Amino acid sequence: MQITGVQHVSINVTDLERASDFYHNKLGLETLPRPALAVEGIWLAAGAQEVHLVVSDDPTRAPGQHFAFGVTDLDATIARLESEEIKVSTPIDIPNGARQCFIKDTEGNLLEFNQPPRG
């Protein structure tokens, strides 16, 4: 398993338009293309990393709030995590060609491992 860095941070928001205005217009983050996903949101570039704003009816509730480690090989990462007896979610293929899986840390925080699209 090789972690290449923090790929993105996901932040729960109740008002996507207001949050987008803050991050895009006030902080100057650029909007990125985002595939059609089950939850409404927007992706923004923050240098080489990304900020993902995700719509939630209660932003203090954290089921979707997470950060993501970039990895070079998701299958190898899953094998390594499982060898450490860490429960790993079923890998998800994202429409943009990326792949991801999730685990929880010892405090119950959600962590994503994200393999970028091959190409």
C-alpha cells in the first residue's frame, strides 16, 4: 500500500449555493467537473488537492464527512488493510474512472482511499 497524499476533504453543507459562493468566489477555489453521484454537491480545486462540498440536512451529523487518501493501487490497499483486520467497504467505481473504498478509524471517523482514473 502506498499513500500518495490527501486527495480531498469532504465537507457537509446545508446550503450548497451559499457554500459554493464562499469557497469559489471568496476563497478563489476553482470548480471542478463532478460525475453524477447519489448525493448533491460540488467539487473544488485547492491546489493539487480538492474540497468536496456535500449537501446534508444536518451538517453536524458526520456520516458522509471524511477525507480521502490518494493511493496508486486500490486493490493492493484493500488487501493491506484487510491483512490488518480492518473492515473495508466494497470498492466503488466512480463514473470518472476513479475507484474508492472506505474504512473507519478507531474513533469512528470515515476515511476514503481513492485511486485516480487510469490513463
